[in-house]
Amino acid sequence: MDVIIYHNPQCGTSRNTLGLIRNAGIEPHIIEYLKTPPARLLLRQLIARMGVAVPDVIREKGRPYHELGLGDQSLSDDQ
């Protein structure tokens, strides 16, 4: 099985998820997304494959979310 994790080693949830994957006997490909951000097209593809809306994958904690007004319901996915 080929598993890819977009990982943030500073995030407890991300570290726990990586641990669960490894405990299942799988060594995933690890992409530290803060060092190597995915391209916009890849993000679109990943979100589509997950079957969720763009707002569902946006981290709400922290400054960028509030500073950029990402909670604004009138924003399109492209915005």
C-alpha cells in the first residue's frame, strides 16, 4: 500500500496520525507541507478525492485564518 502523509512535525494531531500509520506496519511517504507546499492544482485534486468542501480542510486556529477572513461564507473556493 502506498501512503502519503502531508505532515507538520510541530502538530500533535499530525504526529499522532503518523504514529498510527506506522503502528499499522506502514511506512508512509512523508511530505512536510510547510517546507514543500502542494501546488494549487494538487490541493484541488486532494480535496476532490476526499469528497469535502474547501472550508472543511482549512485550519481555523491561528492568525492566518482570522487575518485573511477565511471564515467569510461569501468566499468562493478559488478565493
